[in-house]
Amino acid sequence: MSIHAGFDLGGTALKFGLVDDKGKIITESEVETPKDVEKLFQILKEIWITLTSSQRNRIETAGFGFPGIYSKKKRKILQSPNYPGIDNIALYPALSRFIDVPFCVNNDANLAAYGEYTCGAGKGSHSLVHLTIGTGVGSGIILEGDIWEGACGYAGELGHVVVNPQGEPCNCGSRGCLETEVSAQKIVANYQASGKCRAGMTAEDVSRYAENNDTAARQAFAKAGKFLGIGLSIVINLLNPEKILLGGGVMKAGVFLIEPAYEEAARRSFQGSFRCCRIEHAALGNKAGFIGAALWSGKQRPG
């Protein structure tokens, strides 16, 4: 049995763990994401020392998922809208200072998609698109069992497909991206636009109000759901995937977001493509990223 380490850097938490070849979790944990990039590498080093010293069997490989546009050629994150501290950092030299096994780096959402494909809701499928909806929108594409990276490694950024040209400015430099229109912050903003301004509100609060028949809360999710449906229709018409998996904290709202998204996607998609695509909830939650990173590193056997 081979053991692989996986790391998933998120906006609020750095999740990590060890898994075997079949994706069975041996150990897992998380720490708060540091704002300073030097502190990030120091924490990664400390975690690695802990993992290797406590593990009886040797860790064979390690995988790292970082948010942003990852260049395969330069082996760097060129632009990370939500964690700009790692922009253009020489990741491999930095990690090589303390990682003493073969390792690989990829976009975090790509690796989450691979985790769902190998041992989550996408298991057994040939093609899927995975969307993680939270503080932003991460996405990854699996085609015929492989991560679709594109010519330079930048493929799959569905969170930055424009669904509302008159929408909010996005951290990527565009406006009205899927990320700006369906994120947790936007759902709160939708609710507050109704005149119900409550300090310190979260998307979870809006979800709770929606469950209690708050009309404004339900409308806040419906508005976001419409734009999500536009994004889904683009994916369906472009790729004709077998599955679209939806995960992330915002998905806890369930029917309040999914129903309007499903209706909009059905209205805008080619009917043949829509009927053969299954839109489902992702299964692995916040574990998808580090599981996918670990298993992807095992598949790559990087040098």
C-alpha cells in the first residue's frame, strides 16, 4: 500500500492529510490560512515534518493544490485573485527545500475535481465538471479520466466566465463573473439590497432565514441561482459532460439555490445535452482538495 500526502490551500483554511492509493484517509487536519506567504511555507514545512515523523510507512508522493492560474511551463501561480501572495512565487524551489519525496503542484479546484472523480460523486464517470461555490467559485474539468488543463495549464476557470456583463467587478479584473454573482458575499449583498441590513451577516444566516420563509432571503438565493444556471448552461452546451458536481459552503442552501439554477440551465441548454447531464451534489466536501492532490501526485509520480 502506497501513502500519499495532499495539501489544499483555501481562502480561510489549509487542509491536508494522508491517503492510500484507493483514497482512504489515513489522517487529516487543517490550520488557518496565513496571510503572509513566508509564513505559509513555514507552516507547510512544520506540517511536513509532523506527517513524516508520525507516519510508520514512508510517504511516497505529495500533491499541492494552490488557488489561481497555474502555469505548467513556469510552474508558478501567475494570478491568484483570492490569494495574491503566491503570485509568481517559484513554488517548486520553495517546496523542495523541505519536501524530500516526488511532488507536484496544480490548481486547487482541478485537484478537488480529481478527488471527486476518483472516490467521490464522480466515481465511475468518464467526464465531469466540478464547481465549488463559497467565498469564490472554483472549478475543475475531468475529461476521459484526466484533468483537462488546456494548452498552458489555465483551463477550467469557469468561475471567471462572465454571466452578467453589468455585474460586480471581479478580483480577476473582469466584471460579472460567475464568481461575483453566486458567491457567499453576493448572496448576502442580494439580501441586504432588499433593505434588511443586518451587521455581520453570512450566507448561512440568509439560508436560515430562507428556511423560515423569509421572502427576501429566498429571492437572494433565486437571483444567485439564475446566474448559476446561466453558468451551468454554458458548461453543458460547450462540453456536454456526463456530470456536473456542485459543492462548497453555499450549496448547503440546497433547494433555494439549486431549483432556480436547474430551471435556468434547462431553459438555456440544448435539450439533448441537458438531458444526458446529471447535476448532483459533490460528496467529499472540503476533503476533495487534499484527497485529489494526494491521488494526483501518486498518478503523476513526479520527479
